[in-house]
Amino acid sequence: MSDVLSYDERKELPDSVFGLPERREYPMPDAAHVRAAEAYFRYCPDDLKPKLAKAILARAKEYGVEVKSPAVLSYANE
């Protein structure tokens, strides 16, 4: 699976797979999307970065993805 979801695929995802569920942003239904969320982390509003970083790490653990981004790791520890 690629890291691109169609509108219909995204619409069908439960809120629980989104890094920011209240905004339905940063979907992470699989390992490819966890890596994409890590790559696009810099575009997240600063006030939401700690929440997204923790979500990325949780989903990464679930899918066996190693998070390497210093920014994600730093915000997750705030």
C-alpha cells in the first residue's frame, strides 16, 4: 500500500487511526502512513506537535516502525 489514501478510503477510517483524531489529520492505518506522518510532522501546528508525536510513536510501536526524527522524539518527551 502506498502512503496516499483516496477520499473514500480516508472517509472510512476510524478516528482512532489519526494522529490528530479531532481534526482527522495524519492518518496512520499502516506502517507506510506512520512513516508519512513522521515525514510531514514539521507541518503540524506547534501547539499540537506533542500530541501528534506521541501518537506517531504509539502507532510506530504497533507496526514495528523505527522513528528516527529528532523532532518527533523530542516533542514526544515533552
